[in-house]
Amino acid sequence: MTSQVVLVNSSGIAIASDSAVTTSDRVLNGVEKIFPLPEPHKLAIVLSNNAGIMGVPWESIIAKWSQGLGGPYDSVHDYWVSLSAWLASNLTETNSFTGAQEYSILKAIRQTEYVLYKDHLLPFLTRHLSDQLEPYEIETLAEGNPSRYLITKIEALLPFDKFDELTATIESESEKAWETFGEEVFKHNETVVTSYLEWRLSNSDMSLEADYLPRWPYATDLIPHLLENVVLCLANLDPDVESILCFAGYGRNDLLPSLYRVSTFSVFGDLVQSGNVLNCAPSANANYLFLGQKDALENLMNGYDETIVAAFRETERRMSEIRNFVSHESTKIRLHIADKTDNSETYEKIGSRNLERPLRTLISSTPLKNLGSFAGSLVSIQAAFATITEANPSVGGSIDIATINLSSGFTWMKHKK
């Protein structure tokens, strides 16, 4: 995990980031998360969440991409357009598949096959064959491990045309889901998956039905329905591989700083999966972003701790249970309990302590160098909270601080490699 703070006013941008990264069960410190672009660009990329995309570290990607940059782009958003185009043309090839691409496609195949088996095929077979199969055979199906003999027996008991009910349900659900993505994404992902399966067959002689569908009756005939859902699965954004990039700085024509935040996920073919976009155009208004782990900072800004609110709610629940045990004839007792259960005034007081407006006022009036120190202090607060609440704190290490303004561009205030 990580914790980062980006503060913006009319003078420029202050950035602070911890340097901890979590790998399996270990936390390592001293990791770079702020990547300034070389002159004449007045911009930095702040990285949080996943440190790479499709198995390639972002540090390497940004270094290689920035080597080909010419003069400054017109806007901060244009830097993401350029990087996205670079990713699409450099991270994938048409005649082979990287290990990360292969892993993503295989993961989608396994997930899809598992869901279709558990949610569709198993209920279908149980409904139609529960009185024709032995109890242990039903149990074997439920465990997801049917033998070749059992599959052959099922095919003898249920001709393929009986599966129309099953395929119709699967197709109906996938059609509804595809309305969210559109035909263009479907066609693109279909080409990627088909190309991969052809490539895999030519390199390993492994077909989809031999490798992934030994549990299915009529596997060859049902594969098109599986593939359609694999294509759909790839279109869904996978939070396990999400990287968050925040572009902070100035475009060529900007007098004021701006931010562009985008989440990236995977690259399939020449299509970069991205989403969760925040575009803060150049403005004199104060602004801030908390990235990565930010629970302590949000509690501070909102003026309350969710733990306190949860305690109030648990008390209300228990008092309501107690009131239910009191006879309806004991009106005074029930009213007294109800009065003690009502915390509406407390909630109102908690809600009125929002510190966002004072924070923006502070940001707007603070000189840029002091703003950098304040950003570092906020990251320190989150790091201290992680130290108290986590057995193996995922926020920590040295705190890097930098500023960006129009006259001098990117400047390190504190940086420990």
C-alpha cells in the first residue's frame, strides 16, 4: 500500500509520498513513487497501487516513454494520451503473447469456466438428472470433479438439444452485460482471445476443450458460449492489477497548474484498459488529492472516526433488542429506551465538523515551499496511523516531497533514494 498527498494552489503543486511497498507478506521501504519528467516538461507522475502493468514496472515504462518526448504538450491530459498510445504499441505484439498477457487470459478462462459451471451447468444437471444419477454422482458433480465415465453417462441421458435452456440463459445474461461495453470492445477482445488460443494451440498442441473443459458434457459444442463470457470477463476491470497514475503539472499553454488522475489495468492488443478518471483543469482554486491509503486523513478532514460512528450504531442495535423484550404495556420504559437509543444529535454534531473548507482555505494562502512541508506532514499522519493500527505497516519509509511551479518546474524538497 502507499500514501500520497497532492496539494494545488495558484502558485503550483506540492507532492508528498511515502516510500513503502508491499510484496506478498513483506513491506519494503525506499521505493520511488514520484517520477518527474525531464526538462523542458514541468510535470511529474505520481504512482500508487500496483507498481507495474502487464508485468513491466512503471518506473521502466516512464523512463523509456519520456526519452521519446519532444517539447511540452498543450495540456496535462495530453501526457496521458501520449503514454497510453506508447503502452498500446510497445507492451503487446500481434504474433506472440507476453507472460502477463497469457496469465490474464488464462485467469479469465478459469474464472469464467468456474462461474458457468457452478452457477449454470451444475444447477441445470441437478434439476434434470437428480432422479437418474446416483447420490455419489451428484456429489461428484457438486465437487466439480466428474469422471469421464460420468460425463459420458450424462451425454447419454441428456441429448444436446436439451441444453438449449442452459445456453439461452447464458446468452441472455451475457447480452445484458455487453450493453455496458459496446460492440467495439467485444470485437477487440474476441480477436485477442481467439488469437491467443490459436497461438497456444500452435505452441503447445493444447486445445481449450482438452485443457479447460474436461468437466463439461458436450464441451466442444458449448465452447462458443464459454468464449463469449471469457471476452466479457476481460472487459471487466480487474482491481487486483489496478495502477493509479496522477499527472501533476503544467501543459505548454497553461498559466495555472492542473491534475489528471487515471486508473490503468491491462493492455490487450492495442487497447489500454483505463477508468476512474479525474480531470482537474487549470484553475486558481485550491485543490487536494489523497491517494492510496487515506483513512486517517479522511477521518481528520471529516472530523470523525468511523470507529466511533460504528460504536454508536452498535449501541443503537443493542438497545433496540432490549426494547423488544419489554412488554408493550410498559410504555414509559419503552419510551425511555427509545430516547436513550436516539443519537441523531450526536450524528449532526459529527457531521458539522467537516474540515474540507478550512483545508482549501489553508492551501490557497500557503506559499509553495510551506505547502510541500504540509503535504509531508499529512503523509506522516497516515504513516503514524498505520504504525499504530497495522501489525506490518504498509505506509512508511522515508517521505519524498517535491514542488512544481511554472518558473522552475519540478524541484525536490526532500528525496532519499
